[in-house]
Amino acid sequence: MKKLTTGLLVLVLTSSIAVANAQQKKDTIKTKEIEGVVVTALGIKREKKSLGYASEEVKAAELTGGTTNTGNVASLLSGKVAGLQVNTNNNFGGSSNLLIRGYKSLSGGSPLIVIDGSPVNNTTVSTGASFDYGNFLSDINQEDIESINVLKGAAASALYGERGSDGVILIVTKSGKGNDDGSWGVTLTSGITAGFIDKSTFPKYQNKYGAGYVRDSWNEDPGPGGYNYANFVDDASYGPRFDPSQLVYQWDSYDPHSPNFGKATPWVAAKNGPIKFFETPITYVNTVTVEKGNKTSNLSLSYSNMLSNGLMPNSELRKNTISARFNHDFTDKLHASVFTTLTLQDTKGRNETGYSDNIISGFRQWWQTNVDVLALRDAYQNNGGSNFSWNRLSSNTATPQYWNNPYFQRYQNYQSDNRTRIFSYAQLKYDISKNFGITGKLSYDDLQMVVEERLMNGSLPQVFGASGLNVGSGYARTNVKNAELNFDLFFNYKFNITEDLNVSGIAGGNVRRNTIDNIYMSTEGGLSKPGLFAISNSVRTILPPDENYSKWVTSSFYATASFGYKNFLFVDATYRRDQSSNLPKANNSYGYPSVTGAVVLSELVKQPWLSFWKVRANYAEVGSSTDNYRLVNTFKARGEGLFDQPSFLANPNLKPQRSKETEFGMEAQFFKNRLGFDIAIYKTKTFDQIINLPVSPATGYRTFLVNAGQIDNKGVEVQLNGVPFKSDNFTWEVNVNWSKNENKVIALNGNSQNYLLARYQNGVTLNARVGEAFGALVGSDYLYDANGEKIVSATNGRYLKNENQIIGNVTPDWVGGVRNSFRYKDFSLSFLIDVKQGGDVFSPDMGYGIATGLYVETADYRESGVVNPGVNPNGNVNTTPTAQPHIGGRVDGYNAMPNKRFVYDASYVKLREASIGYNLPKSILANTGIRDAKISIVGRNLWIIHKNLPYADPETGTGNGLAAKGQSIGSLPTTRDIGIDLTLKF
């Protein structure tokens, strides 16, 4: 991999240098055109050359032009920005996690999302159930985006105060302009995408043994005809060897509608394994945009419709988005801008995530290779939609032991949700003079969502509802309202102090009001009338609704000053002060300064081969507040005068979390923008973190809230661009990004050495440990001797374990991407290679699936066992084979092996995007009313070129947030998505 990357860079550099000199006369690019104008914090437009911090812009064509429509803008940034890590899971309508410059906080963290200068909500809904409801950035229509600018460091995001500590993603929407003749412009885009399972991300089953945990053992005494019974109750495949001459009563022998009813059938592996359970996901996206503009006004209207089904049966997503943007100059001095977007989304049948009650966990961990999944479909359909399971208690009892019929679970126990999202802003700007102006802006972000979860009568009892009891049926409903209102008022100024020195900036303030209003209710004891999903249809008296209402206010003022001297020296200073109602009065006001400097050396060094050269440096402080109502303990009503005491002890003396960062950078362009680079190095210290630390249960609490902990981050980011070849008919462009972030937990609270972040299966945990990188995986390791040899028991041949050891870390060594774009006349071709190197993932799937005998590697040691490499406790080389190899989990798996056995390197190399496009010639479109037409074949996740995690995609997690990254459990297989896009402009 390293040689491949190095070779590519050498090719780009040498090709660019060799070809550039021969073509310099054709290129007349100016410095301003090379750098351009970008949108920065608060929607302020700046010349990029004047910026003293790292930012990276992604234009709409680079964002969406080479890939399928994912329905989530966040996922489109993967592999395109240095320093930005994107983790996209496979959940239907699921989340994409964004992380800039590593984890700075013990609570995780993600960047602030801003649209045209106004913040928007990018959180997710949590209902206590195991579903991923997606991050709310997916409500943004990608066709509305003109560009995205990533503000990476503290200096770039300091103007956003407490919300800018994890970086900022700035989205700029398109403004309408219409056709050159003043008529309406109409753009129609239409696409269809199909997904095909990447079989390297799904288990490969062995086909030599069937149901059971013991190789030579059957479930019961022989039945009629002397035939054996399969081990219905055991959800494993470590049982008797398959033999087509041996007849066995299996689960479908009791299905009255099955051709095998009442019969013993040959003992063979199933013809249709779980991979046949999945369907082909198809996505249709159609968007129409109309726009018109003149010197004083422009208008853009768009409507987008997305229809999609998932891999799982009975899954469907319908999303409609309407947006409008209007800009108008009332006079030469008074300007107005209005933007609004409405998203209506209905989703049915999201997949379960995690361990319990997850069908995919069953397929990966607890399955019988003799069970035909399509026979289960027939059993569900032919028995009136009842729960006819393969996992029956016995030949006489059809009640499921561990697992429902997967089709019953998908069609009867499905969840659904509908979401309404409105984001709007209105801005009025008045130019007092050529040097001064005033702007007022009001923005509103409102999200309302209803989530319904169902458990049909006849289901295997599971934890469900407000009381958390095991029930065989039930219904739960969550109503969510999340609203944010922002008002900004600021003055802008710009004037020349002398002929060579100018200054510009803004001064103003912001008031933000947030409101959350959530209500959760469920039935208790099951459904009284089967199939009637209503709270009132409860067997027992329902508990009072769980109501969470909160609101908070943040008031701020800010000011900036940007000095430019002779167009080559630039110095900026910013200051913002926030006052938060979530902190105590003595500590609720806090400031964030920044100072940056940039020197454009190419203004001093005039060489024909040097197009642009700049060095920059900055220092900034940012921080963050805490959630609402954490200063004093609050109590939750449970009815009849009963109240629940919180599990954590609030702290009335909290202070804001702080982060200090220093950054240096250099960027340059050579040979008329044919070759260039942008390099940044940074160091960040984050302290006074607000965390819940364990406390003695004798206090009546489990944790207490404190300001504690320090995490240091340092890293380097590199961007390279090159044009190895350019002519009138053919162009080849290459863009490379690479970044490396190192972090370390410096301190916690007092003598505390470990902070628990998440718990996984088999006792593995995700932690912040003092002296270690953030995100340490802790569990049992092998026991080693003084020479580093693994120690094996001389009695049973299995490895000895050493508990509570660091066995991995989720933080990658580096991430990067390489994009190649080719254009020949009217044809275009592009592809993106996305790379993550390092980081670890714990796989309970592998630990369980090997113990139960599912995977192909378990088929050949059940007779004689395995002699594990290593030494016995006396130092002799081990020669003892594993004992009892005929019993599941005695040779390998979660019981026989330490957790370290199932920690894998999470590196990957992916062909993330690829596209082939053709622009129809103008001669063909003449007299058709169509100005432009393009048809493209697009693809996403087409090839996992390299990975180390067996049978799964190392990128996928269980959902949104930090805890989702550390384990691979029950995830859907990855699909290779291929589609056709058509764009017509009238």
C-alpha cells in the first residue's frame, strides 16, 4: 500500500513538472483565481489567500458528481478532505459520523453544521431501542448545495464560540440565476441506483456440520421410523456431520404446509442460506429546479423525491424535500435574502442494531446451517403470518427458544417513523456607506418526529417498554420536537487606513434559544387485543409518560478585525464571548480569542514557475458548555406521588470546557496552478472537560459530574493537487489528501486512571486511559512469557488469559484519499480511492460465530482439535491438542480464546466512488429546447480493495456516536451501489 501511494505521488509530480513547462503559454491564471473567494464563519466571504488557518472547500461537482445519491450529505465527504474522518454504516437510513482532527473531548464530539451562516441540528434521536434513526444532516437536499467548506481548526471556528470546538462544516446553497437571456432556467435530474451485496462482508458458512453444540449428539431419542431429531433448541452449527443418507426430523417436519411435513429428510446443508434473505435495494431520486435572475433579484425553487427500499424485507423510505431561495435588492443599499427548506420523510422497517433481537446478529453468530431461509419465508406466509420458528423448544413444543422466524420479525415487529424538518432564515443587509453596513438575520430550525415500535403477539419475549420487562407483545411511541432559533445582528466595516494598509471586519451579537420536548409511552404486559398497536391496548395499567422538556439560552457578542498590508501580509483577530444558561451564574460567561497571520511570499518572490506561495500561523481558544439541567438534580415523576432519583450527582460549580490550539501551515501553487500543495500542522490541548465519573454507590449515585480530564491532540494534514496532462481535448487531474492525528489522555480526575466510554459484549470496554491514546479497547489478552511467547495450558491445550489489558485502540494511524478525474472532449471519468490505515475493532460476531461452528474455518478441527502455537507454563513448546474438540467453543471462539483473538485491524482501502459521464453535443440538442444534457453511470463502494476484518466491513458500526466505532456486531453487509443519472437543463 505504501509503495502504491508513493508511486502514484511520484507519477503525479513528475508528470506535472514535465508537461507544465510545455503548456505555460496556454495558462493565464492569476493569483486571485488560483485561491478564489470562500465562505468562512458567519457566512463571511473572504479571499482564501488572506486566511491564516486551514480550510478546505469541496464544490458541488466534486461532492455529488462522481457518486450515487446516498441520501446523506455527510457520507459524500468521505475521502475528500484532509483531517476529516467519515464513518458511514450500512444501516437503512442510518448515520454518518463526522470527526475533524480526532477526538478532543471525553464525550466524543462532532462538528457544527452551518447552512449559509446559520447553525442547524445534526444530532440523532435516541429512543432506548436498538435502531439507528440517522443524523439529521440527511434532511439536506444535496442538489441544493453549491459548496461545502470545512473549517478544521480552532482559529477557523472560534467565531462560533462554544459550538465550534469540534470544527465546522459550512454549507453554501445555490442561488438562482436563470438563463442568460433572462428566461426561467429548469434543471431536471433523475437517477436510479441498485445495490448488490459485497460477499466479502457477509459470513462464509461451513457445509459439513449441522445443528447442535456436540458433534455426535442429536436432540432427542429417535422418533418414528428410528429417525433422529435435529437439535432445534441449539442455535449453533457444531452438531452432527451432514450425511445425505441419514434421515432426520427437522423443524419443517412440523410445518403442515411444508412438503416435508411429517417426514424425516436427508441430513444436508441448506440450499438457501441467510444471504438469500436479503433483497435488492433500489433507490429512485428525481429533482427539478427552476431558477430565474436579473441584476436586482434571483429566485431558485427545487423539489426532490427519493424512494428507497433496503436490504431487509419490509423496509421503505420515502423522502420529499422542497426548498426555495430568494435574493432581492430593494435599493442599491438594501439587500434581502430568504431561504427555506421543508423535508418530509417516512421510514418503515429500519434494521435492528447491536446484539439482542437483531436478525443479522443471528445470521452472524447463532444460526444452523441446515436451515433453509426461504423455507422459513414459506412457513411464515403459509401459516397465516404466524411465528413459525426453526428454533423450537422441542418436537412437541413450537414455542421459540431464542429466535423468531425472521420474516415474522420483519413483517410483524417492524418499527416506523415519520419526520418533518423545517429550516429557514431571513436576512436583511443595509449598506450605510461604502465602508459600513449592518445585517440582521433570523433563522429557525424545527424538527418533529414520531417513532413507533411494535412487538406482535406470539413473539419471543424480550425487553420492551417503559418498565423494561420481558413481554411477548407490545407497542411504544416516541414524540420528538427539537427547535432552535437564532438571531444575529452585526455591523461590517472595511476601509483603507493608508494606501498600503486596509482593515475589515464585523462586530455584533447572537441570541440562541433551544427547545427539546420529547414524550415516550408504551404498553405494559403486552397487547390486550392481538395486532392492535395502540397505547390504550395495554394488558396492564400503563406507566405515566416519560416527558422530557428542556430549554436553554445562549447569548453572545463577537468582533473581528482583518488587516491587509500591500496584498501580501494579513493579520486577523477575533473574539467571541458566550453566556450560557446551562452553567452557573459565576461561570456562565466565557470568551474565545483567536489570532492568525499569513504572508503571501509569492508577492515578494517573483518567478515564472511560482504561481502562489503562502505561509500561515494561528493561535485560538474554543470551548463548550454542557447539557441543560445538570447543575442541580432533577427528578422524574412515575405517578402516584413516586419519583425516580437520577443516577448521577449534578454539580452547581461547573465551568466550560476549554481547548487551546496552535497551527502552522504552508500552501503553494506552481506552473500556473498545475501542481500544488497545502500542509498544516497543529497541536491542541483540551481541558476542564465535563464528564460523569464513577462514585461509591453508598452515596446513592453511580456517577458525579465534574470538570476533569485533559486530552492532547497533534497532527499533520496534507493536500496535493496536480494536472499531469492538459490539452484542448484531454485533461487529467489528481487530488490527494492525507492526514495523521495523534492524541493522548493526559489526565482524568485526581488519581483516576481510566474513564469508561462504552461496554461491549464479552466484557470488552471502550476507554480513555491516562497515558494512552483515546479509545482504548480493554479486555482479556493472551498470557505471555518473558520472551513474548503465548502460554498454552498443558492440560487442555488452550491459551491462558490475562484479564483487564489494553487489546487495541479505535484511533486510526492516518486517513487519506486519492481522486483522479479525466476529461476527453464530451466524456468524463473519475474515481476516488478512500483509505483508512490503523485503528482496531472488536468483533463479537467472530467470537460467537466461531464458537457456534458457523464459519468455514471451524469445519476441519472437530475430530482432532488444534495444537495452538506457544509454550506451556514450564517453557516447553506446546504439543497438547485442544481438549474436547467435538464440543462447540472448546477449540476456538469467545469462551476458549481471550478477547484479543477477536480484535482486528480496522484498516481499509476502498474504491469509494467511480463515474463515467457523457455530455451530449450541442449539435444534437439543437432545436430541442434542451441546453445541456448529461448521462452518467455512477458507483459507490464498488470494491473493498483491502481489509483485515473477516466477513464484515471494518467501517460499519451500530449507529451514531463514539460507542458505535469500537465493535463489529450484527451489521448489515455492504452493498456495491451502481446507478444511472440523467441531467437535463432547459
